[in-house]
Amino acid sequence: MGHGGPAGPRVRCTPMLMVVFDRIRTRVLPALFTALGVMLVTAGLLTYTDTATAGPPPNEQGTVDVSSASPGASGSVSPSGGPSAPTASGSGAAASPSSSGKVSHVATRVVVPALDIDLPVVKDPGVYPYCNVAMYLKDLGQPGDPGPTYLFAHARKGMFLPLLVTPAQDMKNMTVDVYTSDDMLFVYEISKVRRHITTLDEAYASKDELLWLQTSEGHGIPQKTQVIATPLSSGPAEHAAANPKPHPVNCE
């Protein structure tokens, strides 16, 4: 009797076919499973790495535009696309506290007259940096205090872009004015320009009263440009000049 359909031809398992089947079972299939396992493990590692090192969304790097977010590797400029809030491993110099334990004054405005830079300064938000303002790194000092003052902003038009596009030699000896919340003006002179920087260790290790300015070097690029200036003078300033109204914008 039939079984519901035509009978097909029988396949005879010759010794040669048995050898082929045996090789497929013992060699080819294990190799395929091994390769598949490697692919899965690799995909998992890439995903983990991206999650662990990801900074805030890129702006122009940016930088790091720091670069960056802004979490970064310990001791390094944040590797985000913008000048994310820089992070470093060292404790650095702390801002000058008053007798109440609070910071007595903070940077409120930064001006580089020769580069047409004039920005209000606000505290590092601790996330992706704002646009339309510069920010101070709260882990370090303030103008007039022992140790470094660190200001950073995106490399965008109307912000710190001139620090990126102006030749280093041309910036030497330019003056930088930094106003503080207690109606003071601190004047600095640019002494050094550093390109392609990926660490803040030098700034955190410094004990000198220097001004550091940072911006990014391109969209999605972790390296930053740092401009270092030495103090020239300080004195009183008009309240309105020292305390401009900041208008920070979220520019993620």
C-alpha cells in the first residue's frame, strides 16, 4: 500500500558519503558554531565599550568638541564630541572658600579683545556644556586664588572658535580679561598654546595662578586646544561690566 504520495528514490549511503557526513559532523559544524560564538562575544564587547566611554552628544569635540560630559576617563579630557565638562583624576587646587565655607567669588565674564571673544561665564553644569556661555571647572580655582582657573567653551562662532582657528604664534601675548562676581577684573597674558591635548593632568597638578582656556578641535574629536595665560594685573570693575546676564542654551 502507498503512504499518501509517490515513493522517492532511496539514497544509498556509500562509504564515500559516510566519510563526507562524518567530516561535516566532526569538523565543519564545530567550526561554524565557534565562529558564531566569536561574533556574538565581539558584538557584546563593542557594545560594552561604547557604553563605558560614551560622553555627551557631539557638538562641533565639540571636544572633547572637551572633548566633553560629561564623564571622561579618569585623568583625561572627556572624549565627547564637544568640550564636555573636563574631568581629571587629580584633586587640583580648590576654589578659595570664605569663612562660611562657600566660594567667595567666581568668574562671571571672559573677554579676549583681540579675538572678539566676550562671553558670560557660568558654573560647569556637569552634563553636556551649554552654548552662548563659557563655563568654569568647579574642581579648580578662581581668579586671584592660588592655583589654576579653568574656563572652557564650544569651538563655535561667537564662542571659543577663535582659539581653534587662530595660529598659536598670533595669540601669544594677547590679553585675556576675566571678571568675577565680586566686581573685580583680572588681566592675563597668553603665554602658551597647546594643541591636541587629551589629558587635564597638567592643569590639575599645577599650583601656579594661571588661566587655562579650553575648546575642542572638531566634531567627534577627543583632542582639545588649551590656551594658558599668566596674570598681569587686577583691580576693581563696574558691577554691570563684571556681572553680565548669562543666557545659556542647551545645544546638544
